[in-house]
Amino acid sequence: MKKTKRPVDVLVISDIHLGTYGCRAKELVRYLKTIQPKHVILNGDIIDIWQFKKSYFPKAHMKVVKQLMSWVGEGVKVDYITGNHDEMLRKFDGFQLGTFRICNKVLMDLNGEKAWIFHGDVFDVTMKYSKWLAKLGAIGYDTLIVINTLVNWISEKMGRGRISLSKKVKNSVKSAVKFVDDFEETAADIAIDNHYDYVICGHIHQAQQRMIINDKGAVMYLNSGDWIENLTSLEYYNGKWTLFHYEEDFLDSQDEDEDPIEDLNLETNHLFEKLIEEFNLMRA
């Protein structure tokens, strides 16, 4: 007997980084199977084109893509906002097939309130002036995550909890903490100037939901976090935003192979094949 899926009006997820060793795709698939969204916003860095290798794209990563495509086949609106790690897709801004669309930002009206949704790399100085350094940092981050996976395996065998090496590094470096604060304040200031009620970002892998006030007004700042360390998303339902945190004991622990995703319909298959074809052309 299938369990009833939890309804969600708007789902925002970002920084999945499919195609990297740090991506927690199995957990994400389990989570996605528990909800039934009406509108899905993929807020950047979904596929990590920077580090993509044909030799590494596990089954679990493909299942994330198939789950998203199955929603498209059901008529669920899916907006793919481009980020810095999948910036090659920016040249397809405006591309649409069925209910799937590639875009650089999303503006929404939510019960009379305005939401501004974008990835957030536009505020990153490193991205603007030293892209090679940002790419090098991405490789270093992915390597640290792999090391962290081994450390956590040993830690759990010893009866201790999981730890995050990258979080410890970021939280102990004042410049990193300042970068996050500056990022949030900058996004909020621009949103307030443009009279938005919500500003929703990704990019910095720091899940957040808080009201930010300046001398011109106030805005609700939200960040969907990531699916490498924090395993978080944003859900909007019944007029309220909530920050979802994945918890192993909260979700069904069944193996994802026990509940296979149904075959894609012809229209969705066409979309999937077209995207793969375009993706391969970009990587050639």
C-alpha cells in the first residue's frame, strides 16, 4: 500500500551538485518521493557541469533527474534557474518544453506577496573576477566532502554522530562568516529597494529563514541550503514558508529500488533526450 504524499504548493531546492562525489542523491530521492508539489523551483547548481565526468553519474543521481522529469510528465511546473556550476545552461534562458522551463530568475505572486528567486552567484566577487579560483575551490570542497564521508563512517562505527569538516572550517574563518552575512544583507537590501516580500537564494550552502530589516523596510530572506551537507529545502504550503531538514528517521528507510519511478511518458522522454543531447554538445 502506497503512503499518501505530503502536498506542497511550491518546492525550492538548490545546490544538489549532481555528478559530484559529495552529492547526497539517495537521500534526496527518498525525500522527493514523500511529497507532491504543484510548482518546483530548481534554484541553481543542480547538475555540476564544472566537475562533470562521463565516468561518474551514479544510478541515484539519474533517479533524481527521472523524478523531476516524472513530475513534468504529470504537469507539475518545473523552473530550472541556472547557477554558477551549471552556467552553461544560461544560453538556453527562456527554453520551455511542456511545463519545464530554463530561466535566470523567477518572480512570483504568493497570495498577494511578491517573491524574488534567483541563485545568488551574482553577489560573489570570486565568481566575477577569479572564476578559475572559484572552480579550484569547488574541486577542493568536493575533495573535503569525500574525506568527510570517510571520517563520518569511522565516527559512526565508533558510536559517535556525524560531523561536517567544511562547516567547521567555514564557521571558524571570520572572512567566511562575513561573506555569508554580506551575501544575505546585500540580497535583502536589493529586495527591499524593489518592494519584494521574499528574497530566495541558494549558492552559499547556508540554509536560512529570517526577517532582515534596514532603514527602508523589511524582507523575509530565505536560502534553500544544499544537498551535500545540510540536506535542506524550502516548502511553501497554505501561505507559509518552512525550511525542511532531512532526517533519516523521519523518512521511510526503504531502499529506493523498492519503489521504482514509473516510465516516463513520450513527451517527457522527448524532453529528457533533448536536454541530454544539448548537454553532451556543450561538453563535447
